[in-house]
Amino acid sequence: MADIADFIAGLPKAELHLHLEGSLEPELMFALAKRNGVAIPFASVEEVRAAYSFSRLQDFLDIYYQGAQVLLHEQDFFDLTWAYLTRVAADGARHVEVFFDPQTHTDRGVPFATVADGMLAALARAEAELGVTSKLIMCFLRHLDEEAAFATLKDAESYLDRIAAVGLDSSELGHPPAKFARVYKAARERGLLLVAHAGEEGPAPYVWEALDVLGVDRIDHGNRALDDDALVARLAAEQMTLTVCPLSNLKLCVVHDMKDHPLKRMLDLGLRATVNSDDPAYFGGYLNANYLAAAQALSLSRADLSTLAKNSFAGSFLDADAKARHMAAVDAYVVAHAA
Ligand code: ADE
Ligand code: ZN
């Protein structure tokens, strides 16, 4: 398997499903807690890691929102984002499209500008110094109401030239996409692209709603779409990108064994699936660890892996020239590294 790990390590790729707050490693959480004088209910890094045992999405979210409380100043958001970018650049990522949850911070009194300025500065530095390009996606927390999402869109007004898309995350069950129909329409009218988490824990009808009611350009997760043949046919026909997160799915018990993960089935059904890390500090692995876990459990071939890497560029929000350039780089890599 070492050769598959080496093949993955060098494969040019994009990451399309990454929550910046979910890249907060326990070491940085401790350092920021100390720097900012914020109390956290853990005595050591080991104790934090030991608490990362989840049986469903909500178990994780409770601890993830708690961890984010150490983030207060622009420098904190810069440090968080920069740590992720250096890590994913080492995994061969050439482009990333990253989520942030403004409401997690503005609801604690941290100004939107503090959050966005820190993140944007790190993204700009990564392009200049690491050659990693990026798009920023602002998520609405779906357990809050649509009025709060509208307030967030208003907070973002002067940043909309630097925000590519809006997304929808947090507790899925009981909070269907249609709850946010009007704010998604307003975001589209402002020229933003649209994505939404759907079909992670929620059922296939939530994926239909994300497509038909919100009009999304991409589905985040989408696992439960496989329960519905007509939906699979629609997703395949439209070449709708699914941002799949193997290690997240395992940690949150969306799948119980990586051997049961639907990623290979998605590829065989002609779906445009991609591999992503979701919240790598909490789920035990960054981008390449996700490729490797799936490759080993599902016996993915080099052709499957290069399809996944090409899908990550095809499904990105880059322009057509950049997509073509990156996909050609994947092809060249595969030729140069023929088994
Ligand atoms: N926020 C961070 N990670 C998430 C996930 N996997 N699902 C929903 N909301 C999230
Ligand atoms: Zn996610």
C-alpha cells in the first residue's frame, strides 16, 4: 500500500469541503485559550482528543462550537487559517474552497470583519507563498432561523466581492433546506454561488430540496441520495458535484465501517464525487488521509483516484481555464506515475 500512499501524496487535488473552525487542532486551541485568557473545560491536549468520540453529528457540533470560543482576534483567525493552509499544501492541494460559520463568532460579540479579515489575509498569503488558490464560503447555521441568516448576509455586505458562495451547515435533521429558501434567493441575487450540506444525516428529500428549492450549485455530503434511484439519475445527469467526507462519515457514524462507505458506488454510478476532510482536527485526518482511508477500504484503483482528483477541480468554482489546467496536471501526473 505504500505505493498507493505515495501516489495519493503527489496527486494534484482540490479540497471543496473544509470548515476552518473544524481545523482547530487541540494544540492551537490550548495556545489560543492561554493567549486570550479563555477558560476551556480540558486539562490537556490528550483530554481534548479523548473527548472526540461521537455517535452522531450533534455530539460533534456541541464540542466544535465550544472549541471555537477561543477564537477572538483577527490574529487568531489568521493563525487558524494559515495552519490549515500549510497542512493541506503539504498534501498536494493546489486549490481550496473553505467554509466559515460567521454566526458562531458574531453571536459571541466578535465582529464579522475580525473573522473575515483574519481568514482572507491567510488565504492571500497562501496564494502568494504556497501557490494554493482559494474561495471563501460563508455558511448559515441551520439550527438558527432564517432571520438570523439574513442578518449574516447583511453583515457580509462589504465583503461580498471576496466571498464566493453561501453554504448551510450545523444540525441537519429537523432543519430542511426549504427553511432558508428566501435567504438563498437573496444570496443568488447578490451574485453568490450556492452550496448546502444535505443528505449527511438527513434523508434524500433534503437533497431534492437543496436542488429544487435552494437551487444549489453543489451538494455537501449527499450520502443519503443513494437511497433514491431517481435522485441518483438526476445527480448523474446534471453532473452535480458531491463533496464527500470519508473520515467524517466514519467518526459521525454516517457509515459504521469504511468498507461500507458509498464513495466507490458513487463513482460507479457516474456521480461526480470528490474527497474532502470536513473537520480534520476532529475526525482524525487531513485530505490525503481521507483519500488513503477510502482507497484502502474500498480498493480504489489509480484510475479511481485520478477521477476523484479531477472531479475536485471540475466541481470547483474556478473558471474554465483554471479547471482545464489543473485537470491536465492530474493527467500528466498519472502518465508520469504509471504503475
Ligand atoms: N459543521 C461542521 N462540520 C459539519 C458537518 N459535517 N455537518 C454539518 N455541520 C457541520
Ligand atoms: Zn461539513
